[in-house]
Amino acid sequence: MKKTAATRTAALLLTPALAAAALPDRATDRAAGRPAPGRTTVPEQAASEESSAGAAGIGDPYFPNAGNGGYDVAHYAIRLRYTPRGQRIAGTTTITAHATQNLARFNLDFSGHKVRSVKVNGAAASFARRGQELEITPRGGIAQGARFSVAVAYAGSPRQLNDPGLGRTGWIPTGDGAVTLSQPVGSASWFPLNDHPADKATYAYTITVPKGLKVVANGELEGSANIGRTSTFKWSSSKPMAGYLAMIAIGRFKTLDSQSPGGVRSFVAVDRANPSIPKRLQELTDKVTDWGVRLFGPYPFDSTGGVVDDVRVGYALETQNRPVYPGGANMTLIVHELAHQWFGNSVSISRWQDIWLNEGFATYAEWLWSEQHGGRKAEAYFTDAYSKTGDFAGWKVPTGEPGRKKLFAAFPVYTRGAMTLHMLRKTVGDTVFFQILRAWTAEHAHGNATTADFRKLAERVSGRDLDKLFDTWLSTKGKPSLR
């Protein structure tokens, strides 16, 4: 995520018409949320008498009700029919998962909507609503290790979430449709899921809209068809994704589908009110994507791209494959959101406390782009930030544990996170520093990781004890000494 106000002075595409407590460790690859090879569906009756309820939260102290225990999701198949009047949706989300314990009951995160039915492995299951929790009780329970499916049919008008510290998220109406922007917990406002980045899964979307509208989503367009007065679009994302990155955009878009000079498929969609933007957006996206490949390692997904729409939320978001920009974008903003494809989307956090691993890395990518393209050096950005006096409030928030209310605080999370990386670079030297970045994106690709994992990797690659550096810059309140 990037606040758009921070980059308005260099805007290339912005137009007047459209103004923007730790968790338990998990195996980092764990087949990217997929059931272990060879697992088969175990009959529900096989669950033992010791079956219990899956936890109503995954254990994240910043968001105690986010996520759920007792299972890992492998895949979401989301089918929706959109009606512009009242911003109504009706559909079914089918989840494929495997049980990590015996389950007499389990939960999904889902707020709003009327739930019409719930089926587990094709059989009707009982359910209850408790706040954002959808509690599901399958017949006979589910045995540990079993692969199972749950299909939730629902309808309603998705609601926006509005948090003073986190901004507007969820289902955001636009002039001709809607866009979903869900960091950190907005996805539960429009489909049921295990809503925590520690449980990543693959996705497929089948979205039906009135004829004349288009649908853009994560992953690749598998096809579209017109039937009567409606159009149906099918998208699929074969690489695992955190739930908050799930995105669909509905509207009247101009789309371009091509390939970057480096060979990465590139798909952009721009609101038709901005006919001059698509080609320029694609050119800049391709240039930044290919640069990232050279610096950070292979592009982690099957396509790159972006969506520009009249969504007035004050920030851009790195939705997987295809960041969403509110009305326009500039080079700095594009660099930030595309850097997240490596740092945050492919290598995802295991707990929200470690958000600097997303935002500090994406901010430092901005500094690196500038340095390597005739602009200011990373050292100059660092020096400017360090010039803030010791009583500056931003120094008082530890980067490695900002707290829920400061989760997206600009200085402690974004800037000081980038400063931490710059200090690491100065300590180990350029050659080793970039080896660390490439090792990070390679070893944790499509998985989850923590700050402790990054510290361990940096020490291994550099062959140096870096405890003091990381403790000073990530854990200590106050302005660090440069000595």
C-alpha cells in the first residue's frame, strides 16, 4: 500500500477528471497452502470423538478475530453475479481445504450478506453468525488430515469498512462499477475466507455483470462470454495469494494485453474516462517489472499489470499481479506497488507486526529506482530522513512492532523500514546486500516469513553478526545513533 499524496509532485498519469505476540511458525512453503501430496478426502464419519472446534482467530494480536484455526485453505472458487442497482452481489464461494485437526466445527470470516446455504462436501451443514464469524457445523465432523470442501451461497450489498487508521477498504463503489481493496481485513466484507496472510491459497473467479461492463481480477483471463444481457468473465490465479490481495474491478475499461520487453505478460485496465493513460501505464509497468527482475530475481507471477479507476480512497494497493491506482499513477507509485509483487505478495508476512517487510522494502525500491535512473541517491533519502530531530514522534514507534494503530504509519514503517535496509546495505556492502535480497525472494517465494527469518538469512549470506543493527533499527524506540 502507498499513500498517493506522498508522490503527487512527480505525477505522470494523474488527471483532473479522476483525482487518490507472535504467531506460531508454519513451514514456509507447506505446498503454498495446498494439502500434502497423496491426501484424499476422508469421510466425515471418520472423525474421532475427540473432534473439537477450530479456533475463531488465527492468533494475530493486531487482529484477534482475523483468520481461523483447524484447517488450511488450498483454493477459493468465487462465483458472483453483480447488479449495479444497490451494488448487490449474489453468488457462491467454494473453498477447498484440509483439516489440521479433528473438526466438529470450524469458522470462516464473513461480515454482512444473507447466507442462503452452507454445504460441506456436498451435504447441507448447519451454520450460525457471530459478528464477523460464520460458524459451520458439518455432519459428523471432519477428521484431521482430510481434504474437504465448503460451499457458501450468499447475497447482499457488500459494505465498506472505514477505520481511522486503516482507511476505507472492502467493496468500493465507483462511477460505473466497483473495485475491491481489502488490506488488511476487507475481503471478509465480500466473500467468506480464512482472512489472514498466513493462509495463502489459489483463486478462481467467475463474475457475471451487465453487458457493457468488464471485469478485471488477479491472475489470468481464462475467457469471457456474452449471454443475453449479461457478460461473464473467468479469471484464475495459479500462484498462492493472501486473502487481502484478492481483487475484482468492475467497470467500463480500456484494456491492453501484451508482453514486456523482458517477456512477462502485461495486462492493464484503465477507466474509459482516461483514454490517454493505458499505453503509458503499460510502458511504465513493463519497464519497472523488467528492472525488478534484474534486481530482485525472477518475476514471481504469470503476469504483471495495473488497474486505474476512479476509486477515491487516498492510496494505491499492490493487489496481486495487478495493483490498483486511484485515478492515476506516477513512476514512484508504480515502483512501490510492483516491488510488492516480490516483497509482500510472493514473500508474505506471517503476522501483521512484520508489515515493514512489505512497506520498508517497497519504499527502499523507490530509492533504488531513483539512484539507478539518474535521480537522488539512496544515501540522500536516508540523510534527509535521519535529519529529523530526536523528539520527532516517528522515532518513538518501533519499526518491527508498530502496533495496530500505526500499521501503515509513514515514517516508522515505510521510511524507517527503508532506512533499516540502507543501514544493512552500508554494513555488508552492495554485492552482499543484493545477494540477500535475491536470496530472500528465492527462498521464501510464494510462502510466508517473519522478521526473524530475514535476520537469520541476512546473517547467513553475509557471514556477519547483525543483531545490534536489527535491534537498533527495528526494536529500539528513539533516534538511533549512527556510530
